[in-house]
Amino acid sequence: MQTVSFDYGDGLLDIDVPDSATVVEYGKTYVDPQGIDPYEATRYALANPHGFAPLKELGGPNKKVVIGFPDRVKGGVGPNAHRRVSIPIIVEDLLKSGTKLENITLVCCMGLHRMNTLEEWYWYLGKEIVDQFYPGRLINHDGEAPDLLDFENDEMGNAIQCNKLFAEADLAIVIGHCAGNPYGGYSGGYKMIVTGLSGAASIASHHCPKTMHRPDWLGGGVEQHMRTQFESIGRAMEAGIGKKFFGVDAVLNQHSEVLSVEAGELSQLQEHCWPVADKRTNVYLDMPEPADILIMGVPRNFHYGPGMGTNPILMSLAIGGQMSRCWNAFRPGGVVIATSVCDGWFNDFWFPSYEKTYAALQTYNNPADFLESDEAAALSREYEYLFSYSNFYTYHPFHAMSMISGGSVPNLYASSVYVVGAKQPQYARGMGFKPVGTMADALKDAERYVGKNPRILCTPRCFTSGSAVNLHLKT
């Protein structure tokens, strides 16, 4: 047996697994390409954009410019983080073109995530940027704003919405991160504007069972239907506002260091960024056949914020997302095991609609029935939660519905999902999972699905070791 430390609550849980198990850990199983100079790469990209003139030529004394950037959820923190490096360089080029500083506005493109506070902006943008634009010209997007533009539906039937500031700007710039994501393959590109600058009606077009329960959602690839929707919606947004977005995307490695930077039309950014991202995101394992059992560690605090690993809906989404990333090294009908403290802390300060949504879910036969119900629709539009989202830094109530869509995927494609170490096991059961006391208990019970000598794949710190990877077999 080998002892492996899995994420669990606020720390680690040491668990014995068979010596034959494949354990995926950054620095041991795989390493990243080395980061490059982000300042040099960004300046070169802005001087050589795809489908646009150089940024220095696009501004002007009377032009209004809006620069959108990703929220705290993605992109890393530190002096060399892509947002923090690129915003001053973009502003510098605009000023050289004659643009007035007072005509430049920064917008946090958080979609239905919670709006970011001033303290958070200081944390990941830095004091120099924030003090230059706050308060009047550093703002959060509001997916419930009364002036949110509605362009009806695209040819696929997706709802099209867009932030009005970008429509009114003479130059609309968005900063993105190209990193592996179960939602449409990679973040950045069209995904940046489609999820960051729209409202619940548009996001409900793709963050829903009809998209996320498709087999092609698994694997984290760009060929999935969701990516097709992103591109269709993104192009419709551009047609609606009468201009193309000028994108500045960086491919990021495990610890959010920059591997490359591209600027210009969003469709062309994807073409140039994805090959680089493929090389760092796709990890090929020396396994002759797919695993029968996937084991992962789920911490308390990651990605969407404190309580993600204890809020049962968000815990289930984390399990579903990681199963998707491992899909090409894990067989259909296999067993998933997650270590999670699962103590039922919903974190109502950030996710106020989640506990009521969870309780409502329990009264339906399955998640899809609930998500299609009038009750789910009413909860998604409950005034208290919408007001809190727009005014008190909380997640939008539809966010919970989208997480249920992704969190119910494991029960569709795995024979069983076990949660090891749950402090409040009823919450694991409420998501369709099986709580067990120990890993030995889970492995023993799993024998009825996978036999006595299963192939085991372990991703013990997939949520705390940095940007996620997609796993594949070498053969």
C-alpha cells in the first residue's frame, strides 16, 4: 500500500491506496512549460494583433474605451498575473493614441458570480490600477442591470444579452485567461464575454442539463456543444453591439504564469491560444486501460470561494468537473470516490440562495425534473436573492441551478459516487451520493461495480495545487 495525502476540509487526509494506483500530482506526474516574460509578451501582442490595427492606433481624444477583466475566480494573484500586467500596458498604449484617461473605464466581468469588493480588487489588481480608476471608472458588471441589452436569440436559440457600456464604447477590450475548463474546453476567447458580460437568461441557454448532460460535455475538450454555443452567442453579441471585441488572452500554466499572449479578434485568439494551451493542459498517463475508480480530494475553500467543498451543491459540481477532466482516463460506469468534510456549511454570506435551493431539490425525483420546474424558475428570480447579488456581493440565484446541472453529471455516467469522511452525511445523500466512513469502506463496497482488482486513478490535490489539467491515456 502507498499513503497519499488528499485534500479534505481545511487540511489533508492521509489515505492508504494500493501500490498499483496511479497518483497524479504536479511536479511528480507532470510539469509545466516555463513561464515567459509577461510584459514583453503583452507588448508584442498588442503591437501585432490578429484582425485589428495595433492598439496604439485605435484610440483617440474623443473615444470612449471599456476594458473588461475576469473576476477573482480565475487568473491568479501576484505582480505578474495577466490582468495586473496587461491593464497598465493597454492603458499606456491608449494614452499614446491620444485617448483621455477619464474616457477609460474598467469593468469586472463576473457574470453571475458575486461582485468583487474594493479590497479584492486591491488584492488581485494592485493599488496603482485601482486608485487610478476607482470609484467611478472601476465597476462590476451587473447581470440584473435594468439597461442590460437584450438581442433576443441567435440561430441556435440561445438568448443574447450584453453589458450596455461595451455597446456604447468606441473600443471594447476584454482580457481573458486561456486555461483548461470543463465548461467549453478553455476559458478566455468567446467564453469570456458570453459568461462574463451577460445575464441569467443567456447563461441559462448553456449552463443547463440539455448542454451539460450531453456526453460531449465530458472530457473538457473544445469540441463540445457548449463551446459551439459560446461561439454562436459571442458572434451574436458582437453583431448586436455593432463591433468586435478586442481581446487580450494569456495562456496560463499550473500556477498562473504566462506561457503566451495573443491579442485581437476573439475567434483568432482561440486559434492561436488553444494549441499552446493543449500542450500544458493535456496530461498523458502511462496506464494501459482506463481506470475503474477515480479518487479525488475536495477541500473546503477553492474556486468559487469559501464553503465550496462543504456546500453540497457546489461540492457535487466540483466532483462533476473533476470527473469531466479525467474522463479520457476513466471508464464509463466506473466509481468515483471523493474525500470531503461535507459538514453542510452553505456559506450564506456568499451563496444565500443555495440552502433553500438544496431543500427544494430534495422534493423532486431527479435534478433535471427540478431544474425544469416552476419552483426552480421562481427561486432563480426571487427578489431577495437578486437584490443581494446586485448590492451585497453574493452569487446570483441562478448560479445554484447551473451548479446542479454540472453536479448531477457523475450520477449519470458513474455507477456510484462515494463521499468519504462526511460530517453531515445527509447532505451527500441529498445529492445522490453514498457517504461512507473510510476509504476502505468505499473501496470494499465498490467491488460490486468494479470487481476485486480495480484500476485506480487518484487526483489527491486537484483543486489546491493550481490550474487543473485534463487526463488522457498514452495509448
